[in-house]
Amino acid sequence: MKIIKLKDQAGDELLYRAQIDSESVIKPVREIISDVRKNGDQSLKYYTQKFDGVSLRDFQVSSQEIDTALERIEPPVSEALESAAQNITKFHQAQLPPEWSINVQEGITAGQIIRPLEKVGCYIPGGRAVYPSTILMTVIPARVAGVEKVICCTPPDQNGTVKDVVLAAAHLAGAHQIYKVGGAQAIAAMAYGTETIPMVDKIVGPGNIYVTAAKKEVYGTVDIDFPAGPSEVLILADEGGNPEYIALDLLAQAEHDPEAASVLVTTSPELAEEVSQLVKQELPLMKRREIIEESLAKYGHIFVASSMEEAVRFTNRYAPEHLIIMTNEPEKEMKNINNAGSIFLGDLTPVAAGDYGSGTNHVLPTSFCARMYSGLSTESFLKKPTVQKITKEGLDNLEKTVVTLAEYEGLYAHAESFKRRISRD
């Protein structure tokens, strides 16, 4: 990995990493969405045959298929999923916000109530790898929030089946139905509904460029979580950082995808050099070496900052999906961090912990989006209607404010609706 001095560089080129350019596929995606919206299940069968190479009569996974998957799943994997599910549930239960009410002024009470979405769709990608942990991360928060119906869509293999671990994870997480549909056609089905698949209120979960483009296209008809790009990590370290752990965390991130970004920002030139050498030593031992090599060649960087202040400024500009702080006082540095999807404090807290078992959600904003988005959470599946109640005293106290502003804006019926209540009381 190349070592670069931050003070010798200028501009935003250091912040660049892979981003999904959905414009390149928007035309075929729009055609698929329009077709599914018009022809429903008939279109789903056509696209499943075209893209997945299998002809299906029924898209819904049967209870027998789920039972068979649960019987075949290896006990260590089943136990790991159950342990992860318990931690994820506990963490997301703590995120449930309270309802509240205050007296704004004499006679004026206002507050906020909490209501879950009714139907949510979780997309489960297929292809390069299978991620049962992501199923837990999308379905469990929705169930904790109280969503009445949570469905999952995932592409079938050429035998028309779904991997056992996917079915086991979805069942364990509490999904109500699972459908063998993938790609942009699955997003369209969940957004508009078909004869088989119900229309939902929100669609969450990662996917390929077609899935991402489709989610953007149906946004407004339904809500979505956020556009998802290749995964990324930034490690912020001083001279106290553990070089072996840093090297392994960079390699771990790079094995996700050839487009993944792995970055170290440190105030220690010695640490930078040691990490660079350790990455070279460990790389030949990695099972996904080819993916890691391509990823690091594109988006793997080691930056040396002249001060921790400069390092933190760069970190906030980078707005990483995952941020590991390996400094002598990680909590101190965290106070100055504004932009990060999920933060991991200290040498003993790898991203892998959050990916699988600590309970925090690993569906996180990428590609600078941590500047304005938070990761998926229980609140992602909640609505927060506001409530107010006015008494006669409250009407009197608000009269000048409401009537003056309504008439100033030329909305005289608004003013009259208020004044008539005062006159009749």
C-alpha cells in the first residue's frame, strides 16, 4: 500500500472511492419496473427465467422448504445465527424512542407519538457471496419496531431453490414471507405489488447496481434506506495503534469486493511503514487474495498526517462507512468525529464484531453518505406523528401569532378558522 503525506496533497482526489453510477443501467431498469407494474407475476416469471435461468410457477418459499432448511443447517452455524440475533435484538430494542408531550405554553400541549410502518420489504442479494448476517440486520429491527408484515425477496439459483442458511436466517429473524425473486424486478414487485407479492411501505437491504438503481427509481412511491455502494473502512491511529491488527482490518475490508476501500490515516510515519510491510506479508496467506489485491490497488491508501487535528479533519471529510479509532485515547478523538456510519473504539474492536455479533447494525451509508445518513436502525421503521391540543386559554395566547402570520401570508381562511373559534368560545 502506498504511503502518502497528507500535507503534500491537495484537493478532493484523496477522498475518492468507488461509487455506483446507476445512470448506466437506468433505461433497462425503468423498463423492468414498468413491465412488472403493468403485468405483475407474468413479468416476474419472464425476468426470473431470463436473469436467473429458472422457470418458477410459485415464487413464495413454502413452510416445508423452510423446515427442510432448518433441519439441514449445521449446528455451529445455527447457534451463531441465534447468538447474533439475540444481540441484534437487544441493541435495537434499546433504540425504541419514547413518546412524549410538553406544555409549550399555557393551554397548548404538543408532543410526539410513535407508530411502526405496516409493511416492509427486505432485499437479500445473491451472487458472489451469501450474507445471512445481513438478513438479521434488516428483518430484526423491523420486527422490533413492530412492523406488521416483513417480507424478503432473494434470487433463486438455477434449481429454483434458496440456500438453506438464507431461509434459516430469515425464519429466525421473523420474516413473514420469503419470495424467490431478485434484481430490479423484485424491487418493482415490492414497490407496486403483484398478484403474489404485496406492496410495501419501505424497501431496505443492499444489492447490485440494478437493485440500487431500482430502489432510487421507486423512491417516493415507497421509502428506501439509502443508496448502497461498495464497503469501506477508515482506520484513525496514532503511534499507539497495533500495526498487526490494523493490517488485518485493512485486509478484511478489502476482501469484501474489488471496489471496497481500505484506508489508514495515522500521525506516525513509523506505524505507516510497519502496516504497509505487514499487509505485504499477510496478503499471500489470504484465501480471497485476488479480490484483496485488486481492491487495495484501486482504493487502498495509507495517509500520514502532521497532527491528530489534521487526521480528524480528513476523517470527517472522508465520512467513512466504518471508522476504527486506534489511538491512545479513542474516546477523546471520537468527540470530534461528525461523519461516520459506525465507530469502533480501541485495538480490540474490529469491524468484524459489528458485522456479526456486537448487535449494532451493519447496513450503513457509503460513498460520503455518512455526512447525511445514519445506519439502519429501529427508527428506520418508525413514523413519528406530532400531536397537539389547544384549550380556550391556548387560543387566546396564540391569537396574535396565528392570525397575524396567516393574514400576512394571504391565507385569510386560515385566520378565520382560528378567529371563529375564539368568538364562539
